[in-house]
Amino acid sequence: MIETVEIKNKIRSFIAETAFVSEDKINDNSLIFQEGIFDSMGFLSLINYIEDHFQIKADDAELLEENFESVEAIAEFIARKSN
């Protein structure tokens, strides 16, 4: 199983690269949608990235803000789905 720290680093890098934001502006608890880092297109890219890189599928019922609002929430979601 992939380590949570590694998941967070990969997610943070993806968000920074996709949103053209410096990684040091994104911490584990940054609210990526509320802070304007990601929008709905960024969300779709994030879901595709998670499915491709972590080999997990997010069910429609799981596409909730609390699962994807921050790096921490995303890493917890991936860890839950990976078990």
C-alpha cells in the first residue's frame, strides 16, 4: 500500500502543475476549491488523475466536497479506497 505522505506529495504536485500554482502555496489543509486553486475542470482532472495513478474508481456517491476539498481529504479518500 502506498504511504499517505507519498500520496499527499503526488496530489500536491499534480494540483500545483495543473493549476499553475507554486507547490509551497498548497499545504495539506488548503481548501483548493474555496481558495480558487481548482475549479470544476480541475476537479475532473483530479478525478481522472486519481483513477489513473492510484487505480481506484470514485463512485458517484463519493464525489462529495468533503472527499476532495484539500490534499489531506484527498489522501484520506485514496487510502480508504485502497484498502
